[in-house]
Amino acid sequence: MTPEDPPQPLQLPAVSVKAEPRYLLGFPLLISVTLDNPADGPRFFELPELSILFREGPVGVHLQPEAGGPGVGFAPSTARRSATMPLQPGEQRQMLLDLSNFGLDIPPGVYWLTLTIRVGRYSAASQPVRTEFVRPSASDEGEAVRLRRMGASPTDTGAWAPFLTDNWNTVTVSPALSLEAHRQLALHLFLHRAIYGPDPVANLDPAPLKQLNSPVLQSEATVLQWEIHAAGDPRGLHPGIIGSSAGMRFRMERIEKGEGFITKYRKVLGAGQDFAHPPASYPYR
Amino acid sequence: MSTLYLVTVKLDNVSVQGSGWTKFAGSDVYFIGKVVDHSTGRSKTFSAGGSTVVDLSATPPFEFLVDDSTTIPIELAAWDDGFLWDSQIGKLSANAQSPWTPGSQSTAGPGGLFTLNWSITKVVAVPAAVGTAWLSKQFDGSQFFNALNAPLICWVQFKDIDGLYKPGVDDRAVKPPGTTRNSGREAGYTSQDNKGRIFTNRKPDGTWVKDTQFVDITVEVMPKGIVLPAGSKIVWTIEDPDDPTNEDPRVRKEVGKLLDPNDYSGATKTGANPNDNDPRGKADQTPKLEQLDAKYALAGNETLIDIPNRISKVRLNVHDVAGANYIVRAKVKDDPKINLSVLGSTGIMTVWHRIDLEYVKMDSADELPVADISTNYDIACVQVDVSLKRVVSGASDKAMFDSADDNIAHTAVEKFANKSTAANPGGEFSKDGEKGWFWICAGNRLLSSKAAAILFEGDAKAFADTVRLPAVPAFADTPAIVRVFNPAKIAGKVPPLPNDHDIHIKFRVAAQAGRDLTIVPHDFHKVDNPDVSFLDADLSHYGFAAGATIRIQVLSAGDEALVTGGISPGGATVGGKHFFGGRLIVFTKNVTGADRLITMCHELCHAFDNAHKCGNWDWINQATTTSCCMNYWFAFVLDDSGVRKPIPWTQNRCSATMCGPHIVNIRDGHLEKNPGLGWG
């Protein structure tokens, strides 16, 4: 390359998506997104950092009905900034994303889901993955609405982020909730109790996480279990554990620094806050 | 009672004369006339003197009920229609006064440059009541007699307009320090100053109610003691006068065309034309009369008069977009028994939006100039009242929201910008959930203070969205931004170049590959599209050819590189689009001076569902042009060509005011439909 050679177009990390084969609408719609930067890739300084709370930023979603017809979705926003993260050459990061937080009106049906990230003028899209959205039973739908509205939000758009970010209520799920709906809600129920409950991180019962064994949730559940483990073990995490999952290495490193997801959000949202106005009572005993 | 006169004054034309006028030849000139508080708007422009006659005959006549002691002031000002800003060339004044007789008059302007020809076109005398009349007698015992049939003359007086607010009046019983109220109710106020406000989504008492905007009008038939025929009615007329905003010489022509399109034909101003309410068809509610009481029964545009009290009332429902304006006229319906029925009239009443602001100041934060916001929103017809001020201390007086984690800090701000309830301990928006309330907080910092370091300074090559360094760098820290300096402003300056916004622009750094830094172009958006940009301007758009040498600095993250001046927390996302939540925190340790007001006006504009980074100048004609508050200081302003292009080195021009597209978007906005507010 001479000084006059024009630069090559920026190669964004490869984007891949895992989705459940089927989702009940009205409940959290969690997918797993992995960004994979090849060893000879550039250093990235501000890629969007996705999470279960992510709701806006340079990320686009497109759902193309398998049966044809107009798609559902939106383009990455160039104006709204979100939390960002770096990505080194050869690094991979796996993150959850809850599609419910985008307030999409998804008609029931089978779709091909594509996720796009944008950096500057460049975009990278995932391969489409097949998934189905179905309308829940009336009973499940009613329970979804009731639980969702426990989270403070000006408008119920179907988003589940407020359930975790603004919800100082005791959450008791209707025993009539179907198994499928319960499975879709399980991570949120665990996180709500972990963030707002009386138990410090080290004392949390990891049992509910062990039930989360779908390909979408398994890595996240494992990381959260390691966070609980590390909080109770002064030796922290074994180096072998930190490097055991390439996509989750960054999360393990944060746990090592005392910045695990539960620890941080418990402090900023839940029972670990430095309260201006302490709550009259706590939601869980 | 002395004699009253119904007098009609009309401005006919302006005769431009005299060789002295030649100093203006080549520049467009226009006139603005004023009779009492009624403006004619801008006349057509002209560019030559000599025997030019500027016709004002399209200006409506102005009617006044006067007596012998009244004077009717008339003014005419000539304005130079400059390319960048307008300046007043001269002004004349005249008075119409007793004796009231129809006829034409002329008033010469300063230096004999122009003469206003005006006239009193009509005078109707309303004689004083006479206590005694002499009648001729027939003869004693005659069965015949003479009777005096006193003429029945009446006029309508507007007694009260409930729901009409007068600017400058603060009618609150208690006025806590640090709070403001920019208009209030005043008994008998009928907007004769043409400034009366009717608020969208508000009942007359100010209570916020969705899709509710009206005034209740009471008129009294005069003179007192008059006995009207049974069944007499008031005939109501609703006029849609010209939107006068663009007649203000300070308003840029391009903005004027957006605000009041029916005053223009192409690029030419054709007059101050009426019937221009809801020019963009954004209103959901349209004007209509509504009956208030059976004794003032409404049929069509007529209401019954309560004869014993000589009172009639009606409700006028108005458009739900700001800037729509009305004159209501009323007269007693013609009746053979009524000899003369004189029309009464309101002044111009205009629809405004109004928001109540809860201002929360962290005890250790600096004070924000919240009272100055409203002035900057006047042109958008938005009244911003600081209705509650609270100073918070203890755990709510935060030095920062997190030491270093941007994501956590944003989440903490979201939490803080909510109501403190059992369900959300820690919030400081006490009016959260009450419709009509926005929230502004003076905070300290989002994150801990951190000094940015200059990682590289020197010459580099520009390749559109890539900056090529002379060698592969060994940066001591992560590069965050690239400053690009104006070569004309740095000649002779030695490194390190100062952090002077007048001499540089800056870009975020997205990635690094070898010597190449990929920068994030500046995205520009139409006001109604916050997500998809119409231009992503990189160095090539900013005038740097591929391979051109540029003087740069590469900075690490820190206060001088990237600092959060304000955040709009809350809101909701629908269909992937974010709607703002009417909440704003300004970090006063990061934003200083005039930038605080700009930041507040910027973030508040978002609450009306506006995108930022428009690339527009603001609405004001002035010697040093300033740009819309929705721009970021480090981007260039764009020109108005079909494919808009950056105007070199026009960064750092942001003002607290807005551009035309943002003004009309706010006027047309429907806060009740914003899911981020949840007021629907």
C-alpha cells in the first residue's frame, strides 16, 4: 500500500443469530447475537453492546414472512446512540437481545429473522434464521399483560425491559401460566428476583438457571451461574473458566472485576442501590 | 353618554417618490403598516423608486368604535429586504381623529421618500341617548297624537373569553421563587393586543385534557337598558386571519414560506393572506361552535340572547395545532325593529401548546436558565412554564451517575428521572404520570471527570471516512475522536492546537486498521426521521479531496473529546422508533454558559417528536447567522440546494432557537399522541 492507495472498505464483524424455533407473542422474545471479528480484522471501538435491556441504537431487525408479503422491522438508527463496546481482532462476543423491547407489531406466523448492525456508513447483516411467532392463549396473554405492566412505562408497547428496570413489585406468576410461556419468561423472573430480592448475589439460588438449556439461553445462564459462584468464592473464577467460551469471555472478565450483570444492575436498579428514598418494603422475603 | 362613531380606516397605497430613494434602488423594499395593534403584514416588495405606487388595497379595513376624544394611531415602516437580514429604513406616524368624516388623507414619510395614502371610508354616528323629546300637539280633544319612535341602536361588547390567556400576566395566587407563568387569565381580556393564547389539550382553567381546546365567549348587547325584540339572536362570525409570524422582518424568507405558505407564490411574497389555518393539514380537531346553555341556544352560527340580561354565550372549539388563529365577530341579528346593529370583535386569538415544567436542581449543581426557554419557543407557539422547582440533596444530589460505565450511568439516569414511589424508590420526577408535565434536572456529571489525552497531532491524509496517519501508531490509549482543523485558522500556530470550537470539527473513531482510522460521518436528518439520515457527511463532503493533507489531533476518551452534556431519559420505543419522554437532565459541570440553554432547548425539541442534526440555520435574520439548536456544534451547516451540501467551516453556530422545519413540526405536533409521554 502506498500513501495514495485508497483505503479498503471497513469489514464489520460477522453477525450471527440464534433464535428459538417458536415464540409466544407478548412475552420476552430473546435471541442470541454473536459478533465475530476475524484475526486480521480491524480494532473496533464503538460497536453496539446488546443486552436484554437494549431498545434503540444502530441495530436493525427484519422479519420476512415465510408465506410472503410485507416484512416487519426497522433499519438501524444512525442518530440514537446506545451503549458501545470495543472488539479486538480475533475477538468474539455473544449477547442476548430481547425483540419485545422494539415495540414491533408482529402478526403471528413463520418468519425469517435477520439482524443488521451499522457502524458509520457500513452495515453487516446476519444470515436469516427461521422462527415462528404464535398468539398465546387468552389466559397466557392476560398474564403477560399483567406482568409486563408491573414495570413502569408511559405506554405498554409490549417491551419487557421495564419489568426489569422499573419494577419494585413482588412478582407472583399465575399458576395457570402455560409451561411454554413460563419457559419464555424464566430468565426475566430469575433476573427480577436477583436484582430486587433480599439475597446478595452469592446467596442466589442458581437452580432456575440450570433449567435454561435452550441454545439461545444456555450461555447466558452459564455466565450468570458463574457470577453467583464467583461472588461466593474469594478466589474468583478459574482462568480456564474465563476462557472456556470465546463469545462469553468478556462477560467472565467483567465478573472477575466485580462487574457482573446481576451485581451491577442490583446496585443501579434494585436492592443494592444507595437510596434517596428507601422503599417502605422489599418485594421478596 | 357622548356620541359614538363606528369608524372604518383603510390604508390605500404608498407612493414612493423623491430622488433620495435611489440609495435603496437595487434592493427589495417592503412596507408594514399598523393601525392601532392591527398589522397589515408585509406589502409586496419593490426595487425601484420614482413614481412607484405600492398598492395596499388588499389590506382589510379596520373598524373602531370611538368617541370625540379618541385617536386612532397609524404607522407605516419601510424595510430593506436584505439578503441576510432586514433593516428598517424609515417610519411615519399619523393619527385619525375627530372630527370623524369620511375622506382621503396623505401622510408624508421621513425625507419625503414615501407617502402613505389612507382614508376614513365609513362613519356611522351612534347618537347619545336623549332624555326628553318635544312632540307637536294636534289640538285639545283631538283623537290623534304624535309619537316618537326612538331608534333602536345596539352594539356588541365582548365581555369575557374564558380560556383565553394574556401573555405577561401571572395570575397564580402563589408564585414560588424560581417558577414562571408566561400568561394568565384576565377578566374582560379579549385579545385586543392580538396576543391572546388558547391552549391545546387544556380546559380553560388549565387542566390537561386530551383533544380539548376551546374558549367560552360571553358578549353583552349594549347600551345598558336597551330592550331588544323577543327572540333576538347573536350572529357569530369566525375569521381566520393571516398568520402574522412571517411578517416579522426578523424572520428569514425560507422560514416564512414554511410557516405561512399561502403568503407566497413560489419565492415571491404576495401578501399577508388570511384563511391559512392548519396549512399542512395536521389538525385532528377543527373549529366549531358549541352551545353552552339552552338559554343561549345555538342554531347554525346564531345563539339566542338572554333578553333581560342582554347576554349571549357560545363555545368556540379550535384547531389542535399551534399557530392557528381566529378573530370572532358578533352582532345582533338584523331585525326590522333594530335600526342599527354594530359589530363587536375580538382581537386575534392564537392556538398554543403549553407545558408545565418540573425543575429539579441537585443542590451542588449549577442553576439552569430555565426561565429563558420559553422565549425561544414563542415562535413555535409553545409556552413553557416552570411550574415547580425543587432542590434535592442527600443521595439525590449526585456528583455523577457512575464513575466510568456509560451504560450503567444511563440506566441510573432513567431511574432517577421517574417518580419516587414504592415501585421506584430513588426517582425525582414528582409529577411523573401527570399529563402536561415535563421534567428538567440540573445535574453535575454523567461520569467522573476524565481528561482526554492527545494521542497524535500532525498532518494526515483524508480519504472520505478514513483518516490515514503517517505511520502505524502506537497509541497510549484508545482513540476516541479525530479533530480536523481549519487550515485558514491555524496558520502560524504551534502544537498543541487549542480546543477552540471555531477552528475545528471532530468525528468519532469507529475502527482502526493499521494506519487508517475509520471515522463516523456526521449524520443529518429530516426533522421527522430520527433514525434514517439523508446525508452522512464525511471528509469528502466537507471539501477534502481524497489524499488531501489535513491537520488533525487524535484524542482519547475524556471531557475535551466526548462529554455528555444532556440526556433525554424515558420515552418508549414503538416499531423500532424511539419516542421521547419529556424528561431532560443537563450536566452543568460539563455544559457551561450559553450551551446550557441550547442544550435545554435541544432536548425539549426532542419531546415534540423531532429528530436532531437538521443542518439548518435558525429562523432569525441577522448579521452573524446562527444555526438551529438541534444541530451538534461540530458539524457544518448545510446549504438549501436540492442535494444539500455542507457549507465549509460553519460549525459552532448553534443558538437556542430553531429552524423553520422544527418550528412547523412543533406547531403541528400532537403531544397527546406521543407514546413516549403516555398522555393519550
